[in-house]
Amino acid sequence: MSDHATTVRRFWESTEARDWPALTALLSPDLVYETEQTRERVRGPGLLRLFQEFPGDWHVHLRRVVAGGDAASSIVDATLDGEPMVALTFFAFDATGLVTRIEEWWPEPYEPPPGRAHLTERF
Amino acid sequence: MSDHATTVRRFWESTEARDWPALTALLSPDLVYETEQTRERVRGPGLLRLFQEFPGDWHVHLRRVVAGGDAASSIVDATLDGEPMVALTFFAFDATGLVTRIEEWWPEPYEPPPGRAHLTERF
């Protein structure tokens, strides 16, 4: 497992554990976190406050990580007050291995478009 | 750039070019493609038919690829009849480098949740 994969694993484990010092140790002071769906941007330690202040009973569990070069991505299974959600997150790292950039998406279920049932199974 | 990154780049370039032989050459006959949001699964050459039959004027442009180990992921900027969309795609490969598994999400914009405007900028 690459160092970046380890960092992503620790990112989600320390977030789930609400271990803010452990999470902070992974992050560049210049961190930029963006959620393109809402066009929101959070800088540096603002991310910790976002997590700390996020309402409800939330949990995050890393399903998969892909890491290579100066980047990584993850699929996270989350729950918010028991409701399942999925996060897709892309990470970039500085030369020392700290996380400098996070781009995250929270896709929601939707109905299959018409006209392709002959090509698909449902699961 | 790893071989898997090259494969992902070719995947999107041949899809955009509607170069079905070039796309087919990248895919395992055992390919499984899943969109968890709609709970749809497509097997093997069904993916080509899905692309070929997809209605409207659609385009795909690779924004970023992350590749490492036996996996890769990509961010794609797409348009459908001129409307911008984003696809997040996770790829797995067999020992010969062919794509065996694709999991894809198409997240949509949503309004920022209340109560965090003091932590965020908008872009």
C-alpha cells in the first residue's frame, strides 16, 4: 500500500474516531476542500470545524482507496442518522505527503433513465 | 503515467470518438459495469450498446485520473445536449490490464445544507 493510501485510510479512520489531532496531522495548513455539487469551499482548519459541527449521528467507513502519483481517491460508505450515503473523494498531496486538496461528491440515488432496461439488470 | 492511467485515458478518448473497436480492445469480456445510484448492472459488450444507444448529443472529457495497484479512478466532465455533468468512475483491471469492473456515479448539484455558511466560501 502506498503512503498516500495509508494517509487516506488514516483520514477516514481518524474522522470516524473524531480524533481531531490525528486528522490534523495529515493535513496541510494550506488545505482546500471543495464540494462541487454545492460549490462550497473550505480552507485549512475550517474542514475540522465542518466535521465537528456537522449535525446528526454520522459515520464514515472506507470501502476502497486508489492511490498513485501525487493523488488518491476513495469510496466511503457513510450513514447520517442511519441513512446510507456514499462519498467519492479525490485527494492531492504535497511533497511531504500532507493532504493539500480534497474534492468530494455525495451522489444520490435516482431512477434509471427510460429506454435501456433491455441492456441492464437491477441489483 | 502507469499503464492503467493510459487505459483510462484511452477509455474516455475512444468513447468520445465513438471508436468502438478501440474501446472494445480495452475491455475484458467479463466486464461488469455498475451504476449504484440506479442499481443498474451491465455485462460485457452491453456497455458498448449502452453508449451507442444513449440518446442526445453527449460528450465526455477526462479531467483527472488516479491510478495505482490494480485500480484507477477518473473525474470526467460530460455534457448532454450542452448541459454539464460530472462522472466519477472507479476501474478495476485483470492481470493483462483489461478493464474488468467499472463503478460509476453521476452526482447532481444540490443546495448547501443550512448552518455552515460561516465555514464556507461559494465558488
